[in-house]
Amino acid sequence: MLDFLSIMFTAQATMLLGDNSGISLATGRSRPSITQHRKMEAYLGRYAGLIIYIKEMDESAYAKLCAAYFSAASELHSVQMKKILSIYASFIRKAPEDTQEHSFNSASTTNISKTGSGMRRAGTIIRSPIEGRQRDKDKASDGDLRVSEAFGIVLEQLAPAIYSEDEFITDFLQINNVALTFADYMGLDNYFRRQAVRAAGLSQATLKLIRGAMELIFGFLPAELKAWLDDALAKDIMEIIGVLASLERFLTDAEERGNQFLLNLLGKQHSRLKGIFDRHINEQIRDIEHTKLSSKKRQGVAHFVKYFPTYVGRVENQLIGADGLEIRTSVDAAYEKIVHTIFDSLKQMAKMDGEGEDKGQLNYHVILIENMHHFVAETSQMEIGAMSGFSRNAEVIYDENLNAYVKLVLRRPFSKIIDYFEGIDRLLKTTAPSEIASNNLYNKSALRKTLKEFTAKDIRKHVDALSARVAKHFAEASGKATTEGSGGIAPGTVMVGVWKSCEEELLRITELFSKRLSQCYKDSGISLEYTVADIEAAFKRHRVGS
């Protein structure tokens, strides 16, 4: 029986492998898959009773029989699994070759010309992640698979084979705690069953052999899986997120089924790849910080700000249906680190230009306004939980810098009238409104002299000059536009928001001037030489889209 069954194990395995290494080839829409062992298991299953008989009659023969099966099964699974791994390795497509456009580190940012070739102006349109997904879908239809897709299919092949083998050897070789005897199997009288139970039991050596059955059968798999993953991720390291998501799904399933071998196999790969993922995120952060240190000319939207939504698009494409998995939490935490670095790097880059003179201060605010506007325009449209918080933070930075920029840019043409009324505000802290006109610096003569320089014609001239200056700061073509749902930022391109804020600020201070005139010079009959309508008309001439 030992010789016969040993030969049958090898013969059945050889028949199953056939000419295709035990792989069912692709037909129509179906992909290549591992041929299941059902026929082989059904054939061998007829000898299950004899296995129990041998187990009770000659333990050494039973141990040899188990070893013979483990060896034949291991060879069978090895050929099948190595072949399926090889097939799907050939289906994987490489990462985009143009790494400049597909990483946070753009080599061109180290030598940015005056035209802003590296950090293009807000007018530059980037491809949306949705367009990228469509291209991914088109490529996949040609037989090209992303690493995470290929890995998911591989696990769909390997896991059932492992579960099936575990279940088969449990019954066939009686590797379980049921303690079924040959007398039970044959339905003999109770006397024989009782006698059989008394004689049951295996030595420690045989127990060790059968308890390590899965490791003996699939001992080749850990190294094969590791090598496959390393080679696959070398083609596209970004896909590690989807690979981790697949691992976590199958780990959950293995835990529910109580399959310790698969839990250990996938758990080790998960721990190893989690470390690689953490290093990947640290590399992204270093790339952003490198841009901060190396950029000489800081104009327009930074490369890493433009790339961020593309990066998020690639990551999220791998996380469909991953809510509740550990990788979802890990990715959200990674986003937070990256966004924090982006914001910090922008402020540092802006500071390199923004200390001291007014021009430097303006440049500081311009950089942050343009970049935060672009960031909000992109992230506010993403239906991702973590993004809403980042958008709100960007809006706060945008608002702070826009307010500061508007005050600075309006001061050049309107400094005389602004300074005059700011002087009145300082006096009002210690002087009654009725006494302001008695002050030599703020009497009616000084007031008339100041106001006559700001007629309706002057307002139009100053707004024309302001428009040219603001347009120069925000060199605009068809920049990234925010929508109505973008929170506090005015919908439209960055120029729309800036121009609207300039108008609102000039209207606000004009209203304050009028209030101070009626408060401190109420019986003088003196009023502003221009009106709110003059401001609105002047700004309307330069409104984007008018």
C-alpha cells in the first residue's frame, strides 16, 4: 500500500500538470489560472480509509506515506504557483518613464528661468487624476496590469489553493483532532471502536511531521512571493499602496478562516512592505524639501503643489473599497505629513524673497496666494475625508496673505489718502472728533489738499496702473479655477479672487473715509472727490471676463 500510494501521488500530480504546468490558459475574458485539484483529490479520496488503517497498524509507514504526499504536493504546487507568478509578472506595466512629471522632485526646479519654466505660473493646466485613471483603464484593456492589480489576481489564485490543500490533507491524512479510527470509518461494533481508541496515538516525531505539513508543502512560497513583489515594485514603487491593501484584505480572510500558514506568510510580507511604504513617504518629503532648498527663482505654482493632486489620484486609485483597512489610516497620515511639508516649504521659499522691502513682501504673499489657490482648486473637488481639512488650512493661509497683499498693493497709489486718514484714527484715540479740524496737520486746508489728488479721474488712472501691476504679479492665462463649493475662496482663477479683493478693500476704506469726514468735519461741507460708483466702474473695466 505504501509503495502503491506513493506512486499514485506522483502520477496524479504529473497528470494534473499536463503540458501547461497545471495552468488553465486564458480563454475569452478569463485570465490564466491555477488548475484546481478537485479531480486528483476525488481520486485519492477513495484511499482515505486505507490511510487510517496504515496510521493505526504501522506508524512508520504512515509517516513515510505523509512525507511522500507532502513531497509530491509540494512539487505540484511549486510548478503551478511559480508558473502563475511568472505569467502575471509579465503582465505588469512599468511606471511612467518621465519621472520629472511623476514625482514631487522636478529637476527643472533647480534652474528656474525668469519665465518660470520649472514652477509654472498659475496659468499652467495640469492633467487631472481622472484623466490619468481613464488612461490607466485604456491600458489595462490592452492586457497591461498595474502591480497592485496583478498582485490581487495572484492572491486570488494562491489563497484558494492553500485553503483547499489544508482542508484536503486534514481529511485525507487525518491531520486533525477528531481522532477518527479505522473502526469508526468502517462502522464496526462499539467493542472494536473502544479498543481502537485505546490504541490510538502518535509519537512526537510523527506529530511534528504532520503539524508542519503546510510549511513542508508550501516551503518554497515565502521566497518566491518576496522575489515577485520586489521585482514588481521595482517597476512601480507607487503601487505599494494597492499591494498593502490586497495583503490586508487576504490577511482578514485568513484570520476569519483560521489559516495560520497564510496568516504568517502574508503577515511577514505586510510588515516588510509597510517599512518600504514608510521609506517611500519619507522620500516624497525629502523631494519636496530639496525643491525648497534648491529653487533660486520662485514664481508661480510650485511643481510639488501641481504634482500633489496627481499623486493623490494615483494613490486613491489603489484604495477603492479599502475603507476600514489599516492602509487607509496609514495613507491619511502620510497625506498629512506631505501637506505639512508642502505648506512649510512654500513659506520657506517665499521667505527667501520676502524679507525687508515692499517688493520682497509682495513676492512672499504672491507665492503663497498662487500656490494656496491652486491647492484649494484641486483638493476641494476631491471626495476624500482628509482633503477637506487640508483645503481649510490652505484657505486660511490664502486669506491671510491675500489680505496682506491687497493692503500692500493699494498703498502705492493711495498712500497719501490712506496715511492721512490713518493719522486721524491715531488722533481719535486721544482727541475728540470735534477737535480734529483744529490740528495743524489735519485742518480743512490739509484735508482739501489731500482730497483733491483723488478725483474720479485719478481713481480710474490708479486702478488702471493697479491692474497692470497685479496682472504682472499673477501672470495669468487660463489658470486653475475654484468652484462655488470651494469654501471661502472666490470662485474663478486666482486673478479673479485677487482683483475682487482689491475692489472690496478700496470700497471698505472709502466707506471709512466717508465715515471719518462726517464724524470729524461734519459742518465743513467737504466730501470725497470720487464715489463708490467711480470705483466700481474703474474695476469693472479690468475684471477678468468682462
